[in-house]
Amino acid sequence: MSASMAKINLRKPVQLWNTVLFFPDPNPEAEGSPTQHLIQYFREAKVRIQICMYLASYQPLTDIIAEKYADGLLVQVITDYDTYTAHNNWGPKQWKRIGKLTQL
């Protein structure tokens, strides 16, 4: 195995690397649901989290993203302006409180 492949294997979550997840998730709390897979993927992240999402209102998902940011990972979330400023969108509100949230 080459050195570059060894680096990639060190960083990727083995069981989730090639998993296809479909949303919306009708039962995000269920074991094995797409949402639980995504949370587990984030939980196993070692370097960075990059995600593009329309709505960030599921608190366990926003919590793991915030936790990983607090652990020192590079976290990048892309969303649209209306979602970013929505009063009922839990994620951006939480992330604004804990760290630098850049609006582009």
C-alpha cells in the first residue's frame, strides 16, 4: 500500500465511506436510519467535516457538528442565506454561539 493510500485509510471511517444516504429521513431516531449513519460518520471524523445542507434543525446532528468543531476539526457547512438567517433553524444559531461562523 502506498503512503498516500495509508493516509486516506487512516482518515476515512471504514464502514461508512461508501454509504449512500437518502433524505428526508422519516424516522431519524431509528437505529440504522440515514440520520444515525450521518451522525456516526461525523462522530468518526478525524480531520474535517464538510457538508452542504438545506436545513439544520435536528439537534443531535447539529450537536455532533458543534462537538467536532470544539475538538479542533475544521468544520465547513454550506447553506443558503434564508436558511442561515431563519429563526427556527437550530444549527446556525448554535454554531454562531460556539465559534466563528462566516457568511459568504
